[in-house]
Amino acid sequence: MRRIPCYQVDAFTTRPFAGNPAAVCPINEWLPADLMQRIAAENAVSETAFVVPKGEDWEIRWFTPEVEVDLCGHATLASAYVLMTQLEPGRTSARFHSQAGPLVVTRSGDAYTLDFPARPAVRIEAPEGLVEALGAQPIEIAAARDVVVVLPNADAVRNLTPDHRALARVPGVFAVCCTAPGTGRDADVDFVSRFFAPAEGVPEDPVTGSAHCTLAPFWAARLGKDRLRARQVSKRGGEIDCALAGDRVLLGGRAVLVKMGTLFVPEGI
């Protein structure tokens, strides 16, 4: 019987049951990909991170309940939190090796900063069926990995009720990030967003660090500033501090441990 430690951490929040929950499984060597995928489905949170030691560094992979993804912010923050508070208390930095290249996380007190690659978006025409699936009229559409849909104001983002089944059928779309300037009740931040990836097993992600690799340079260019405050206005909600650093984006946030335990996996599965 394999015994796999598993932590659940709420990321990009200062309180439990908010932000974005991620599962973190520290393991000594890689498991078969299909087993990691089944564990992620069992965990039933938007992302499960698996981390393996590599000298003084770590390797990291992320799985939604249905697919492996190439970059994930909140589960990297959760992994760094587990490493620096549970596995190696007192550690203040960690380097993760991933499909997206090296990712460095530093800690100052209870605040963490993620050094991620910038993923600037380019303007595109609306993919077929996207506007109808969202039920909202964009003022601009751009794309990097995710399709960025700009709406007129923050309330328009908050009030979205997309058809997730229709959204999952939009061809060639990994995920859709709807965004707007901070207005009204959200005037204290630079921009807001919501993130939908039903085709990847995540109808709505509560707080999406990787999306801000695109949103930060997008809004920096429009607002004329390289340090921004972002809010993801999902039901759980969360906030991210963003800063541009050349071809990198620095994402700041906090995290809270909510659960820890052991997965029991019979040999041969």
C-alpha cells in the first residue's frame, strides 16, 4: 500500500474557505501520469500539484480533475507554502522546475511572491460561439494560452452567468478569462477577472495565478503602470499583487492550510 501525503491549502487569501483550494502531494519520485490524474480527480479541487525533490530544488506538475496543465499559479503558491511551513520550516525561497521553465517563489513573513513567465496576449476575433456562451458583449478579445474577454466594467464581470456546456464546445479555447477595469465596489483595485475552463474540468476557477501572467501585462499597457492590484471576483474571491519585471510577472499573495492527511493507494493501481 502506497502512502502519499496530501495537504489542502487555500491560496491567494488570508482566511480559510476563501481564495483557491489546491491539493499538494510531495512525493519522492514521479508516479505514473494516469495515477496522478486519478488522484487529482479524487481530490476534486481545481488543481492538484505533485512535487518531487531535485537537489535543493523541486520539480512540479499540476493536474485538474481531468487534464495536466502547463502552468498553475495557486497550486505553486500552495506547494511553496507547504514546503516552507511544513516540510522545511524557516525556508524562505524555493525553485520549482516545470513545463513552463523555472519558477521561483520567495517568502517574507506570511507573504509569498511567485516569479512567473509573462504571457502577453494579442488581439483576435471572437471564436465561434464564444459570445453566445458567455451571454455578454465584449469590447475587446485577445488571446495567449487563455482567451481574454474585456467587458465594460467590474459589475459586468461579476454578473456573468455563462453557459458552461456551450463554453466547453467553443473550438480551440483552453480557457476564458473575463476582465474589466476596477470600477464601482471594485474601484480599490486596478482590474477584476473571472476564469472559466469547463473543457479542462474547471467550470470556474476561484483565483487563477497563471491567468495573471497575461492579465498583468495586458492591463499594465492600458493603465500605464507596472504594479497592479487585481481581484478575482468569483464566489470565493481572492486578490493578487502583480508587478512586471521584463519578460516575467511577479505575483504576490498569501495562503492558509486547511487540511492534511494521507492518501492510501494500493500497489498495482
